[in-house]
Amino acid sequence: MNFSRDKMGHRSGFAVKTAWILTVVLLISFGKITGAQAKDSIDISHNFDILFFPVGSYDPHSVLSDASVALFRPLQPPENINRIGYEAWLKTDLSSPGRHEGFSILEVPGQIFNYLDVWYVLPDGGMEHFRAGDRYPYVDRAIKNASYAFPVPPYAGGNLIVLIRARNDTTHPMNFAARLWQNQPWTDYMLGLRLWYGIFLGGMLALAGYNLLLGASLKDSSYLFYVGYILSIVAAVMLLSGLSEEYLWPEGKPLSLVSAFNGMGAFFGVGFVNRFLGIDTRYPLVFRASLIASIVAMVAGVWLAFHDALPGLPDGLSAALVQLLSLSCAAYFIGISLKCYSMKLVQARFLALGMGALLSSMLVYFSYTHAFLPYNIVSAHILEAGALAEGMLLSLALADRIKILNTEKNAAEILALEIERLFSRNLVEVQERERQSVAEALHDSIGHSVLVLRNQLHQIRQATFARSESRNIDADVLNPPIALCKEVMDDLRRISHDLHPHILARLGLQAALESTLERALDDSGIEWSLDIKDLAEVPVDRDVNLAIYRVVQEALSNILKYSSATTVNCTMRVNGHKLMCSISDNGIGFDSEAVAGDALGLQESAGRIRVLGGVYSVRTSPGAGTEVGFWLPIPV
């Protein structure tokens, strides 16, 4: 598949407009989601108490024993509840009078939990158990949704205790939060959230597909790095949102892949900015250092998909190191873009803005996941918003790149055309000087010699006549060579005039054209007319006059050789800032396509006109005569 850069520019502009429309739709959707959560749900995170036990050492009954209950302490959101080798137990009472009536769904939002178990201790002492998490089968969830949500059992009175066990086998932090929902608002909220994810993921995938075609068309590997970067972001969002369990691993996710795609995003992002801005040639040492850092980030992320921690590092620092490397790569992305922009590389501006938007969202999101910020709808989804904003801004950078490539292409074409015109103009001037030199040599040297020979023959003839009576010499034998000398002199004068029209310089274009038409057509019996108007009112320089004269001269030569015409009309008009000229005949015409490759004279005429910025054309067909037309720009 191959597209021209002009078409790519139009397609890129359309893609950018489409992307911004999607952005507006997403912002509207996000606003509705935020409003729904604030109005129709309540945050009960502060109501929980928390306790840590080694993995598998306690069950719900032992946790609720008097001895264990005494060990609980109040949860202090935001708080990271992940302890490697331990599981967090959280407890609260939903039976506070007047506070929780009518709420039927408990949501534990915004985080990745490998294992999340919820027990409801009913007033009669019974228990109901539900579970969710990316290591539990999705099909086992009581509420089939990417978010972790659990039905709240109906109760008429008494205590309704909620006991939650949360555990991660990885170092990924868990900033615990909990909200209560009513049925219909929850349904509306989920529909809005699915709309958000649907448009976001669809737009990002469309952007990746478009740039894949663009990279293949332009043969530019930076677009392929960009596609890898976009797909890494899409994969990370699917993992963080829980959509991966719903659509890819309904039986349970075998690995924790967030750090892996985090590292891949750093690698492809750095590769994209390096290739896009040509860092390998501009700053080779910086290029190598950034390449090494991005490879380390990717390898460390992939390592954490299969192992609990990086070699030689404490468990709690491994995921943080990958995130730090990712942030460092994002900071490098911004820094090198700003550096290149300061060096007048215009397309770097949107790279810096785009990554700035993503880096800001990453800082907020990582601050939330590491429990520096509390959960809310904005902190939970700001990474998606930042990725979307970056995608839009990077699409502008790519459009900028195509625009710059088109500008450079057009500038190169204009320069090539100017060079061609300059070369052709110089070539014409050299030809004219050579013709003038030959014409002068013919006229002054050979012509003079023939004239001397003719005069000498006249003298010999006269002398012969004086002595012919006494010596019986026939003087008439000298008449043919004298006549031949006259013919040679006439031919030399005509050839000299054709090679260099002195009359053009002395009397002007109109007189030169009249002389040429007269000499070329009168002896052939062809009727001709010359109609020139308004020419004296416009400034026409020597080069234009000479080009018009040569084109008319070539047209007359072709008429005499091939046309069998009986009439020839030559017209010249001034139309605005154009000088229009036409030479037409009523001859037999010809097939212009059949003789296109052999018509060297026509090609030379077209070249003369094109050099001066004009347009040359020939309109003809067999049996319909021929019209040679051209126009030349008149300087303002």
C-alpha cells in the first residue's frame, strides 16, 4: 500500500479531527461518570478496621474471634495494604442506623487485587461468601463486571458485618477503598464506564492501526515504535481496569502483566522519540544511554511477570523501580523533545506536550496506587485520560511531521524547478550566443568571401567581353557562377537571419514576426495574417521576445514541412498578466500522441516557454489543422 504525502496530509488532518471529536465525547462521558459516582454512592473506606496475618494462617471465624478483633486498628485511607507474605483483613459494620439502607452493592474500586474475598456475617450468625480478583476465575464472580463488586445481602435489622481479605502475590501496591451503591445508579454508572472504555480503547486502537498504515506507507520506523507504544498503553489500561479478566482470562489470569507492559511502554516510547527526532545522529551518547535505560525497564517489567521481585532487591522495591524507570523514560521523552524544539525542530513541540500530559497523569496515578492520594474517580481514571490526551497530541505531532515533509517536498520541487529553469535559460543563452557567433561568421566571413568572388567574376566577365571580339571568347559562360554566388549570398543572409534575428533587436518583435512570416510563406503561396494587440503597452523583455520568435519560427517550419496548409494565422493578445499567443493553420493536422516522442522541435519550444514560467500546448487531430498556443507571464 502506498499513499502520497499530500494524501497522507489530508488523511492525517481528518484523523486529528476525528480524534478530537472522540476526546470531546470521552470528556462528556467522564463528566457523567464522575457526577453519578459523587451523587449516587457513598465512600465507606474510613469505616474499616484492618489487621495483617501471614498468608493462610487465619480463616474468617478465627479473625472474628475476640482475641483477633482486639488486634484490629482503624484503616487510615489512603493506605497501601499490600504486605508480601501477608494478607490484609478488613472489617466494618454496615448496620449503622440510617446510613446504609437501600444500598445493595459493595464496590472495591480502582485497584488490582490478586485475591479479594468478602464475607457478610448476617444477624443470625450465618455467612455469605463472594470472591473476585485477577487470579480467581472471572466466571465465579457474583456480579459479572470488570470492577470488583459484590451484592449486599438484604437485612431487616441487627448487625451486618463485612469482612474482607485482600492479598497480592506481587509487589504491586493496594490502596484500599470501598463504596456502596444502589442498583439503578450502579447500572447507569457501569454503562457510562463501559462507554468510556469502549470509546477510549476503540479510539486508541484506531489510532494505532492508522499509524501502522502510515508507517508502512512512509517507510518510517518511528511510526511502528509509536504503534507499539500505543498498544502497550492499551494493554496496561485493560489490565488495570479489569477488562482483561472479563474478555481475555475469564478462568483466571495466570500472570501479573502490569509491570511488563509498563516497561514495554517505556521502551517503545523512548524508541519512538529517538527515531522521530533522529536522536541517534543528533546526540549519539544520549541515544545509547536512553536505549539502555528503556531496555532495562522492559526487561525488569517482563521479569516481574514471572517472579515476585527483581534479583538483589527487596520485594517492595521491585515494582517501584520499574515505575521509576518508566517515569524516568517519560521525563527523558519530555526533556529531549524540548531540547530539539529549542533547536528549531518544530514537530518536537507536540511530543513534549503529549508526554507532559501523560507524565502528569502517571504521577497522579502512581501517587494514588502507592497510597499518597485517596481513591476517587479522577485519580482512578486519570491515567486513561492522560494517555488519551497524549494520543491526541502525538497525533498532532505526526500530522505536523507530514506537514513539514510536504513543505520540504514542495520547497525541494520549487528549488528543482528553479534550478531547471536557470539551467535551461543559461542553455538557451549559450545557444543564442553560439547562433549569433555562427551567424556573424557566415555573414562577415563566408558572406564577404562569396561577395568578393562574385565581384571578381563580374570583373573577369567584363574583361572577357572587351576582348571577346578579337579572341573569340564566350563571356556568357561566367553568368552561371555569378548567379550561383548570388544564390549563395541570399542563402547565407537567410541562414544568418534565422540563426540570429538582427531585426528583432533593431525593430522589435512585431517587425521580426512580419519579416519571418513574409520570408517563410510568401514564396510558398500560403496566405497569412498577423494580429498583434496591446503589445506596446506591456513590458516584454529580451528573453520573452526571443522565446516568442523562436516558437513561431519552429511552428512555421513545421507548417512548411508537414501541414499542406493554405492559410496561417498568428495572433497575440494581452489578457490580464498573461501574454497569449497562437499560431494556427488549416493543414492536414497529425496525431499528437503518435509523434510525441519524435517531435523534438515541439519539445524544445515547450521547454523555452516553460523556462519563462509559461504554458505551451498543441491542439491538433488528423484532417483538422493545427494550433500551437502558449502563454507567458507578464511581470507586474
